Amino acid sequence: MDKKEFETEMIHQYKLNGYNIVMDTYSGAVHVVDDLAFDIIALYEATPIEEIVTMMLEQYANDPEINEQEIRDTLSDVEELKANGELFTEDMYQNLSVDLKNRQTFVKALCLNVAHTCNLTCDYCFASQGKYNGDRAIMKFEVGKQAIDFLLENSGFHRNLDVDFFGGEPLMAWRVVKQIVEYARSKEEESGKTFRFTFTTNGMLLNDEINEFLNKEMYNVVLSLDGRKEIHDRLRRTVNGKGSYDYILPKFQKFVEGRGDKEYYVRGTYTGNNVDFTNDIFHVANLGFDKLSMEPVICDPSEPYALTEKHLPALYRQYEILAEEMLKRGEEGNDFTFYHYMLDLSEGPCIQKRISGCGSGTEYMAVTPWGELFPCHQFVGDEEFSLGNIWDGVTKPELQGQFKEVNCYSKPECQDCWAKLYCSGGCPANSLHATGSLKGNYEFSCDLFRKRVECSMMVKVAESIREMEAEAMAAE
């Protein structure tokens, strides 16, 4: 597919799937333009107007529809967009990053690692098959109860509180999960807070009773499935070495059938074994699942299934194929949602969120079965990043301060990146593991993220144009 990119300060221009797309970083404005406007915008800020006119006359000399007046009219349109704050806008947010460092933060979400154990032995598991490089353990109710109390006491003005049940495999701690949910619900009225629960499971222990409870109490449920049977079974095996695909697939299908219109995601991990990961996404979609996510593996580059820079061109094309197929299926009426293409061009997250990101270590923390606090589940087990515990609270405010300072303005590599207000500087854990610093950049992840934003933006553009055309036809 023909694709070109141009950068002029914080304007991002690219061609994808027949669309010329121009994005202005700081206003968030997205424009679909013709070839002439696309080329003029690429030159506009650094080239004198008369020189642009001369260059365009030469470049489009064989196009009978483009003359000097057309070029000057297009230049006027570009000037109007700039005057309206929709092109070449100045960075109005950098000072906010300074304020964010000094802000008082309150906890609004906890990841409860209720089970440091698992009934699968996935090769790529960042949590060492659920043990987080430590002892196997199940959270006791007293710890879960205190975690809820800690969240309530430290939530400040936040009314909606999120609790993620995680592991290992949280279904191995099913009894305590139910007790924690029941306790949290009992505190809602008196506290004036509302709990939203999320549950991540490999599906091995799902049954009718569990399904009913999850569908009643969980705001979102994440189901782990890597795609095609041969791909899934290669790395997601049971403790006796057998693949888990045939066992969990009917359980997932039955669960989603009873889920109704409530949120869920079938989430997979792709590796160097399936660089053609769109085939796994389409496989899962064809099984009847319509809310999907597929994440690149994060692992030691020496692992045989690792993704490396050599895979990038193929992965870029895969994301393009995914976008094209989503548009095609949308026209056919059998569309599906892909998590990383959920881009809101009209509003999106507030600017503070765009700058500071996920809030790990400040607004979001993970709790171990023993009640220890970590910035997020990916730091669990690394005692250097232990923040404290749910009884004494945060006992390392200086460490928490480091996380307050992590944002897209504190990372040198982010300064000239057009996508920084979409990724907020990326994942601190990935940065640490890749570079040794919370303020480092995992370039491979950055490259994939930018590609996903380009593709998701193209999908939104195409859908908007389709809607406008349909409305115009209906009005005739």
C-alpha cells in the first residue's frame, strides 16, 4: 500500500488506504485533504508562499484542474485552518506537566492479585506462571477487605472506583473474590462510592455458577485466547503440557452468549510465532466474538518467540490489513471492536490523562496476596518498587513522586513525537524493563503504537465519510 509520511513541527501527515490524512498534534484536529492540499501543508511553515506556488505549478503542470488560482485558494484554506487553531497550533500543555508533578493524587483503582498461582504454564507469562518470581499464594479475605478499605480511605473526590481481579488465575481464588465483591457492595451506600469490577481469566474453571456471578457483578471481563488452535496451544498449555484451546473455547462461547450487552474482551498475545496475527483476530471474530484485543508479547529478546525490529514492516502491514478488514466487515454488517482502534476524535480523555497516562503508582496500584502495594501488576515482585502496604499506606512517597513525574513531557524522546498525547509517554513498566529507567522509551512499542494510531485514525475517517455520504443520500 502506498504510504508516505511528512513531519512539519507537530503536524503528522500520511497516506493510507486512499486517504490523505493530516493530524494537528495539539488541537487534535484531523483533516482529510486532496493531493494538492497535502503537499502544500507539508511545505507551508518552512517555505515562502510564492515559492510554494511555483513548486506546485511545476509539480502539477500536467493536471488540467490545477492552476495558480486553485493553488492560491488552497493556500488560503490552509491559512484559515491555522487561524482557527486547527493546523500548526502551538503547544499549550507543556506547563501543565509541571503542575502534574505537584498535584495531590488520590487512588481510584486497584489491581487485586488475588492468586499468585495458575493452572496454565504459558511460556511468555510476565508473572512467571502466576508466581511473580515468589511463592504461590491465595489472597485471604482479610487482606481483600483491607484493600477495599484502603481504596475507600484514599479515593478522595473519586466516586467511581475500579477494582481489577488478576493473577495468576483469579478463578483459583473464587471464594475470596465473591467475598470481596460482597464487602465492597456493602460499603457503596454509606461511602457514596460505586465500585466497578473487572475480571481477567484463562477460562479453565468457568462454569454456570461463575458465569452468572461474573455477568451480574463484573463491569468488564477479559478472556485470554491467542487465536488459532495451533497458535494458542503452542504457548498456552496446561500443567501437564496439553494445549488449552479445545477446553476453554466452548466455555468462552457460552460465557459471552450469556453476557448480553455488557463489556468483555477476548484478549490475545501475538509473538514471533504468529507475525500474521490478523489471522488470529479474524479467527476469533469468526467464532462469534465481537470485542477483541491482541497485544504484542513483551519478553526477553533472546526468547525464541520474541518480536524484534525485523518484524516491524510485517507488523505494520498487519495493522493495515486489520483496519481494511474492519471497514469491510462494517459495510457488511458483521463488524467487531478492536481495543487499540477505539479512538475518539471528538473528545477522548481529558488533557491531564493525555499527559500523565495510566496513573500507575499514584491513582492506580496493585495489591499482592500479602497486602503489599506496587505501582501496577507489572512491578509486583520487584521489591525496589514496593510502595508500602494496605495497612500503613504508601511508605515511600519519594518513589511515588517518581511516578508522578513520568509523563510525555518528562521523557526526552517524546518531545518531537506527534503521538505523545495519545500514548501519554507509554507504559512505565515497559520503559523500565527495556531501558532501565521509568523515563526511558521502549522504541519497538512506540513504533507499533504510532502505527496503530494511524490505522485507527484512518478507520474513523472512513467511517465518518461513509456516514456523511449515507446522510446525503437519505436527504436526496
